[in-house]
Amino acid sequence: MGKRVLLIEDEPSIIEAIRFILSRDGWAVDTHADGATAMTALARRTPDLVILDVMLPGRSGFDILSDLRADPVHGALPVLMLTARGQTRDREQALALGASRFMTKPFSNAEVRDAVNALFAEAGGDAARQA
């Protein structure tokens, strides 16, 4: 079984960049662009990790993260939060709500790849799949 990530992001250029970066590294990348239906999209998939933008149409990434952490099925998924706003307040809010990591845009290819692979490994990675 491959590694699967759900990318919840509404900017097409960011979606394509992350899909390219991660698929080259062996990840299957599912995408969703609407904050209002993000939890429904998550329930339809079985990702190993979520990459979540803060500013989305319909609902903020902070609201989605709060719901995700309260979800008994998906609550423990690693979440990498992305934002174009890099203020300390946003970082603190994301971490208080349970984000695993926080990254500001623009980011380098290596930063995203390394963060995703580290979160996957920290969560048990392939060992958790085989259990």
C-alpha cells in the first residue's frame, strides 16, 4: 500500500506544486478545495496525513482542524497547516488547535517533502499500516 495524503487547498498552483513534489516521493495525493465540505471529503478517504490551508472558501482551516481533532476516527491524523499569513498569532492558534506542523507560503519543495515524510514517520509510517 502506498502513502496517501489529503491536500485541502484552493490555490491551483499550490495544489499542482504539492502534488508534483509528493507524487515523485511515492505519495498518492487526493485534493479538495472547499472548506465547507472538507470534513465530508476526509470521511470519504483514508489518508495517512492531511495538508490543510488556513484560508479556504466556505470555512477556515482552523475550524476544520478543530473538527478534525474532535473526530474519533480521524482525530489523530498528522496535520501540516499551510498559510500565506505567517503571523505568530496564526502559528499559535494552529498549534493550540492541534496542528502537527505549521508552514508559511511560499515554501520550498524540500520543506514540504521533508515535513510530510517526518510527520508520516512520527505517526508510525508503514509500521502502523502493517499492524
